[in-house]
Amino acid sequence: MGVGAAGLALLSYLPESEQERILAENEQKLYPYGAISVKKLRLLMKATRERGWSAVGNAAVQGVLGVGVAIADRRGCPRFAISVSSVEARFTVKRQRAVVQIIKDEISALESYGYIK
């Protein structure tokens, strides 16, 4: 959890104690995914919380970058996430922001129909 955009989005919004448990349990399993470390994962989690969506590249699949948005339940606990991935060279920051806005708009539409939250 955390090497893909959806997993990173979910991990970033879990309670800190749960984040630490997951990081500790998976620390030895991270390296094959783009040589990611717990230290780097913590930086990615911090950036995710600051901007409100995740972005991670060259981890799960070399040359691919993904963005993700976590969706919380009524109590604010992240339950699932939506992510979109693309070839890194074509996924500029401008495009990432546009895709994230589309995801957020669709989440808002689902909320307005009562499907989530």
C-alpha cells in the first residue's frame, strides 16, 4: 500500500497509528517498487495531504505516473480511492491537476445523488 496512487491516497489519510503499523509491516516489501523507502513514502504522504490528492511515479510500474483521490466515509475515514495513471512523459502537472479535478467532480456528483457519504 502506497506505491500506487490509490493506495498512497488511502494511506495518507488513515490515522497516524494505522499508517505507522502499515509502514512497519511493509518496509521490507517496498524496495522492488522503484526502490521506494519508508522515508520517501512519508514525504509522498505529506505532499498528498498538503495538496489533497496523491501523485506517484516510477514505483508500481516504471515510466508510469498516477494520481489518486481518497474517498472517506461519513466519519472521515478513507474507504476507497479513485486513481488514473498514464505514461509519465504525457502526464504533466497541468494534466494531473485536470484529471484530479475530473475525479473530484465525479465524486461530488456521486455525493449529490447520495451514493457516497
